[in-house]
Amino acid sequence: MNEMKTPLRRRLVNLAMQAVAVAAAFAAVAVLAIMVVSVAKRGAGAINLDFFTKSPHPFSFVPVPTGLANAFVGTAVIVGIATLMALPIGVLTAIYLNEFARRRIAFLIALALDVLNGVPAIVVGIFVFALVVTGHGQSALAGSFALAILMIPLIARATQETLALVPGSTREASLALGVSRWRTTLSIVLQQTIGGIVTGTTLAVARVAGETAPLLFTSSLVGDQLRADPRQALASVPLKIFEYSESPDPADHRQAWAAALVLIAFIMLASTVARALAARSRRKLGLTR
Amino acid sequence: MPVDYATRPVEPLAAIAPALPEPERREPVFDIRRLTARYGANAAIRDVSMEIHKNLVTAVIGPSGCGKSTFIRCLNRMNDLIPGFDAEGEILYHDVDLLGGDVDPVAVRRRIGMVFQRPNPFPKSIYDNVAFGLRVLGMKDSLDDRVEHALKRAALWDEVSKRLRSSALSLSGGQQQRLCIARAIAVEPDVVLLDEPASALDPIATSSIEDLMHELKRDYSFVIVTHNMQQAARVADMTAFFSLSQPDERGDRSGILIEYDATQKMFTAPSDKRTEDYVTGRFG
């Protein structure tokens, strides 16, 4: 029965391939781990309540505890408004793509979304700068507009992927009752897709919360006051990191590391939540049982 | 005097069911004239003409690919959604041509319900599955009563009355299909189309669906597509036999109506040799 044994050479090749794959996977995880640890080591010391509740002192050489409240509020406002802009457009695009468009048009739209997704953020920034900022000046709204452009393809694709999972037989069941097409889409199809939409939106938020380039053009000329009016330019976390990292003051460096840590923590949290929501909505659709 | 169950003759279902009325007393629901349905260039069915009658069960039988499903999906304009689909001829439904340009397919489906091959409940609660159509179509008065009534008529109430709020997906296949029937009849259609409703079910679930049709045909007209000839013989008053035509000059074959008559005649004394071959199992 000797010829039935796996030849030694093949066993070695198998083993080697497996080892390389495992090593690659570990390397990917290690990059994240090393980054998180190094950011945490430098930034964790600066994180306290003041960091979130106080804004920078206008004269940075005055030794009082300060924080980046203005940047956190600014990022929340900018990303929040961007989400409000991108969510309906993204979801409706996905509905058109999956429910109504003819195959060729659907293909073109999907392609356009993929291209839009690949457009560098700085290009989107300069586009919005030319379109909105020139003449009107910087504002958080302009920043939101730029971020919304980045979010639309992410939300649309995520929604469309979930729409495609809704079985055609469910749509037929509703149509066969004499329910109109839009009502079927709204009450039956979309209702089953909400989990996927929330997941896609969460991932999109996590993605753009750290975008720097578009905001550089649209919402960067800011003071240190705490503001929330979107008609003015507002501070943002990524730009603060950028600004502080160039400062000569080591205290500012610490603040920058701390802001980076908060940003990474937020993105990791959002991604985890998004994954959990995705798993839950798949379970609800009865896809994993 | 005790009844001797062992020797008591069992009445065949046909003897209990109301007898098939004479041809001249049958009231038409559909009058189909020269219906040809195409997907792209290829005709799936060609020149089908037949009348379908009120309060009867009409079965459509025939080998795979002979256009049975295409045929009944024409009756509620369900094929409209398929790109490239086109139908010619007339489907007169109470004297209105359903293929007419000004006919709203949504209004057609409102009156002509459908139950599909695989149970397709919504991923909602049992209650909401039945209530959904009622709510959307504005039949919101005494919603609970309507839901209960529909579930009772679909012979499902006793099994689900205690758990109306649990997911419809937790039901067995047979229960799900009866739920789909309840959902279809809750909105009080005129006709119910069934596209091989029992093909995914076990024999017990199948027989409960067949009993239902006997029970419900007093109020509705049924058209059922079935692969199963015994099923047609058991449930249908009228049976239509579809088969494939000879290849045309391009070598394409279409589904055609071979014979349509009272079920009993179709299975005992068919006039067409092809029907006889099919029902006796020599072909198909």
C-alpha cells in the first residue's frame, strides 16, 4: 500500500504554502496591532475628561489643561450632515440599480459607483473647493458635501448587495397580492434590507470620519472656539492631528497622538458594530441557518 | 347499532364534492382566445384558447417545459416583470381583455391571487403575513377578524392561533404554503392561481392543500398547475392538457393546448391519442 501514501514532496509543499498564508494573515493583523499599540503608547496619557470637554486655549503656551472638544464637535457635525446627504441618495441609487434599472443601465451605474469610490479624496476636495468654496468661502457644509460624495458609493454598494439577497419570490408574493411595485419595494424589500443599509452607513461613517484631504479645502480655516454652526468652517479631528503634528510644541504632539487614538478606537468600534449588524440582518433574512 | 368501520364503504371524494355542472350552466371567468406568449423570439405557448369557469377547479397538466406556468402567469399579468416577455391574443376576464393596453396589472393581481411553487412567506410574523395585503389594500376594518377568518379558511388557525406573533419562517413547509393560501384569500380575490403548490411538500401536507381547494371552491375559482396527474384527478373539475408542438421550420417548439375537458373524461376517455398516452403514463 505504499503507493497510497502522500508523497513527501507534496506534503512539504502543502506545509510550506500553508505556513506562508498563515504568516501573511498574521502580518496583516500585526500591522494593525503595532499601529494601535504605538499610537496608544504616545497618546493614551493625554486622554482624560478635559480632552473631550475643553477646547484648545487660544494661547497654547498658557499651561492649562485643554482638549479637542471643538474638533470632536466639528467632526460630528460635518460627518453627521454628510450622512444625511449621502444616505438617501445612496439608498435610492441602490434601489434603482437593483429593482428598476435595465441590465445595461445597472451595469453602467455600478461601474460609475466603483469609479467614484476610487476617486482620491483630494480630488473630491478640490472639486468641491472649486464648486462651492470659491465664492462662498469655507464651511462645514462644504466639508459635508465633499464627504458625502465619498460616502455615496459605499452606501449604495452596501445597500445594493443586501437588496440582491432579498429573494425574488418575496417580491412576487407581494406583487401577486395586488400591491404596487413601489409599495412592495418600500414595505417588503427595503424592510428586509435595513440591516444592510445600517451596516453600509456605519462603515461609510467610519471611513470618512478620518478623511483629511477634502476638509483641507473646505473646512480648515478655523479658530479654537467651540462651534457647531455648519455655515462656518469647523475644526475636525483629522485636521487637528495634521496641524498638531507639525507644531513645535511636544504637548501638541501628545494631543495629536491622543486624537489619533480616539479616531482609531472609533473606527474599530464602528466596524465591529457594522459587522455585528450585518450578521444579524443576514440571520433575519434566514440566510444562515 | 354500531357502525362497522371495517366494512363501511368509503365514499370517493368526488362523490362528496358538488357535481360538475352541465357545460351550458358553467359560468365563465376567463375566456382565453388564441393566447400566444413569447420570451424574446421564442413562443412559450401558442394559440391557446379555452374557457375557465367560476367556482370550479381547473387543472393544467403536461410535461415539463410545455408552458403551463407561463400560461397561468399570463392570467394575472405576473409575466410582465420578465424582460422580453410579450403576449398576444385575448384573455377576457368578465369581458375585460387583461392584455389590453389600459389595464392596470396591479388591479388585475388584486382580483386574481396567486400561490407559488415554493412557499414564499414574508419574513414577518404569521399575523403580519396575512395582514400585510389587507393593510396595504385598505381593508383595515376588523383586521384581527379578517386575519383569523383567512387562517381558519386555510385550515391553519388551530395550529398557529397561539403564536400569531412568531415568525412565519418558523412554520413547516406545508404550514407555510397554507399561510400563503391564507394570505392570498384574505384580500378576497375572485380567482386563485396555484403554480404547482404542492411540489415542495410531503404527501400529508399535499393532501391538506387539496382538501382546502375542495372546501374553498364554493367561493373562489381555482386554476392549478400540477405535475402530478393523480393530483389533477383528485382536485380538478376540469383539466387542460398542454404539450409541446412539433418543431417549426426553425426547429423551435412551443407549448400548445392539446385537449381540455371534464377531468373525469380526460382521465377515462380522452379524445386525443396524445392525452391518452400522457395520462396512462406512456409519455412524459
